[in-house]
Amino acid sequence: MLAATADAHGAHGLAFDALLAAVPFAAVAALVSFGEYLDGRKEPLVGLQSLLWALAVALLVISCAARAPATQTHDLPPLGWSALVGCLAVFALKACVAAAPYLRLAWRPAKP
């Protein structure tokens, strides 16, 4: 979120630094999530969370790679912005998946 805010205010160097700092943390979270999936393969949501973490790491790396040459020119490449927006969308989807078990939705037919 810090990177998107920094990009919106024109501080593309700060956004690059924030994204670069986020990569190792996201990678560790992806590995931990994949380990939890391997420990208990009975819950499909854990596998989906692990897959979404891997996608988030890939998008973070793509955004950093697209921004790296442009840090000297203080320019924002379209691929860097698109990957950042995609990463934020993945995090929003992860929040929805995490909240899904707690929602009380009528998925079963009503009792007669």
C-alpha cells in the first residue's frame, strides 16, 4: 500500500524501495503457507492461499524488475504500475478468501 501511495504522489524511488523490501517478507510468507498446505492437505483454502502468495511474490518481483532501470530517470513504467495493481488485487482476493469461512451465507437449502 505504501508503494501505491508513493507512486500516486510521484515518489517512484520510495515505491521501488518499498517493493524491494516487501519481496523477502512475501517470499517467507509464501514458503510458510506452502508448508502449512503440505502439513494438512485436507483444507483447500490453505492451498489457495499458498497459490495466491506465490502469485503475489511473482508480481512483486516483476514490478521491481520493471522499475529498476527507471529509478535513475524518476519515471514509472507501465508494467511496474500494472504489476503493483495486480499485487494489490491478489492481496484483496486473499483477504476475501481468509474471511470466507467466517461469513454466514445460506449455502444450504432451508430446512422444511
